[in-house]
Amino acid sequence: MFSFKQLEALYWIDTLGGFAAAARKLNTTQSAISKRVKELEAIFETELFDRDNRQARLTEKGEEMLMVAKRLLEQRDAAVEQFSKAEIVERRLRIGITELTAMTWLPRLVRLVRQHYPKVVIEPDVDLSVNLRDKLLADEVDIIIVPDAFSESRFSVLPLASVKSVWMAKPGLLPVSRTLRMHELAAHTILTQGGKSGTGIIYERWFKSQAISPSNSISSNSLVALIGLTVSGLGVSYLPYLCLRALIERGALEVVETTPSLPQISYVALYRGERQSGFISSILMLARECCDFSDLFQIDETITNK
């Protein structure tokens, strides 16, 4: 009789595109993966992969077996979650986030997950939106929380919150007694987020729609670096307003009013619908509950009072 290990090998070879990738995913060797496939082929007396092709391409019977494997693995996962109490669920939670989430409400999310699932190992992966999207496609993360910059039919989407961004500069760098038109602003050095940033992608599209072409710009993939460059007076940048209010109140930054104003950035949770489970659904609801970009380095009062 076949085993779940054999079915997992088949599933991950197809999902990740090769025997080596499946071996890394399942924390085993490539020879062990090959052995499991050969065992399946021996049980059903049919070849599941086309040996004449250099790539891991399923035969017609292999495609049929893959559909069976997916269904059985989903049923197994559902049964484990249905009959396991939350406090004894043991697994990893691989969650991809951008810098802004890491700088604001990540601690609150971690606390909530640990409260509901004390045995879950949480693995936050802080990276650029484009890289996180690629990791989700490769099944290297379970969920990503990013600006809504991608039109991906392969992902399911859960809206979370919006972030208000405004133009900011070092006090005195630009006239703030009046509202500036965008062509006036574009005459100065513009500090922008790079092309792999979800926010950068959204605003680059917006600039083009407004026929705005900055004469001089500096691009950085790091939000922290952009804040530092702006505070230093090296240019004007679009930055999240609420979480940087303290810098404005201290006089390190000031808001530059423009017309038209910047559109808000919508943040979403993306996940692979075919891999959704009760556990993932619960994590998504916890993320929606605590998603809050209004303050830096948020610490729950119940933590500080312990």
C-alpha cells in the first residue's frame, strides 16, 4: 500500500519542479525522493514521470495520480487540524512581511499567534514585496503581507488596511506655506522606493499616470534608509504619515502638501488558495485583527506589564 510520504514526494516534485527541490522541501535526500516515486510506480505498475525528459514532467497516469495525491493530502491535513486542539498544534508558520509591518505591528501578531498556538514556531521573513511574491509561488512561505501591487490569479487575497503616505522633507528644504504642484516637487531630488518594493511599484505607476518625471531621483529598497536620507535633507520622499508623526513633532521632518495628493496604499494578505487550511484561515483572521500601521514598534501593554 502507498504512504503519505510517497504522495508528498509526488506532490512537491510537481509543485516545485524537480526532485532536488522536493527533497529540500521535505528535509530529505534526492535519492530518498526518487525511491518513494519508484515505490509508487511499482505499486501501480506504471511510470509516473517521463524519463526521456530532462525536466520532472508527469506522464498521463502521473497526472491522474497527482490529483489523487492532492485530495488525500488535503483530507489528511484537514483531519489533523479538526481533531487537534489549537494549543497542541505543532508546525511552522512562515509569514512574509515588508519592512513597514516589521517596524509597526509584527510584535502584536507574534503575541496573538503564540497565545492561540503556543507550540507553533513562527518564522517571519522580512523582504521586498516582489521577492515575497516569488517565495509564495515557490511555497517557501505560507502567507505574505504586502501592498496590493500584484494582479495574481494564483493567489487568494484578504484586504487588511490602508496606509496614508505624504511627501516629507527636512524642515526648510522646501516651501511649505503653500500647496506645491507635482511639477514643482519634481524639480527637487526625489527619494523613491525601489522597483521590487510594492509601494514603489504602486507609486511608479501613479507617477506615470500623472505624467510626472523627476529630473533627479535616488532609489532605495530600504524604508529605514529612505527615512534617514530624508531626515538628512538629501531630498523629498513619500513616507507613511501616522507612524512617523513623532519625527514630525520633534521637527526632524515636515509634511509637504502637494496637489494632487498621493493615493493611499492598500495592504493585503496573499496566500495560495489550494493550500489554505483551518490553521491558515485562523492566522489570517489574527492578522486582520491586529493590523495597525499607526505607530512604530508597537508593544502590547499586556506584555510590558508582565
